[in-house]
Amino acid sequence: MIEVKIYSIICMVAGMLRIGASFIEYQSGLDTLELFYGVIDLGFILGLVGFYLLFRERLNASGRLGWVISLCGFSLIAGPEALLFGIGIYQIGTPIIGVVFRLSW
């Protein structure tokens, strides 16, 4: 149970950092900024892992599938510059996370 609390704290800190990141002007090629976004994404992924650890006994097959798809959605969030077939990956990954995670309940 203590791991779940640690994961929750990490995820909340990542959320606060993400809110703060919205006030930072994005500059292409700035390594420290990319590292900052990477830390935020890692915090969200660890929060999702903590969620799974807390509810793994109660998740049915669709819930587990939703968790895996949400994890895949987080892996797609690679920053605002990444493109897939001319579409920003951030715009693809974010709805996947929200919709699938919500439907898995």
C-alpha cells in the first residue's frame, strides 16, 4: 500500500509540473525542456502503474485492456514536435488516454 501512495505523490507532482509547463514557452531543440517533459510523462506513467497496483484485483479483462491501452497512449506523448503521418503524436495520445481509461471503468 505504501508503494501506491508513493506512485500517487509522484503522479500529483507530475500534474503540478505539467500545469507549470503550460506557462513555459516551448523552444525547439532545448534539451533541458525535453528532459522536463520526459520527467512529467514518466510521473504520469508511474501514477498509472500505482493505479493498476491498487485496483488489479478488481479489474476485469476490459479494465486491464484499458490500462494497457492507456499506457500505450502515454508512450505516444513524446512532445509537441513528434509527428506520425503528419499529425502531432500528442494530439493522438492524449485522447487515447482519456477515453480508453474512462471506458475501462
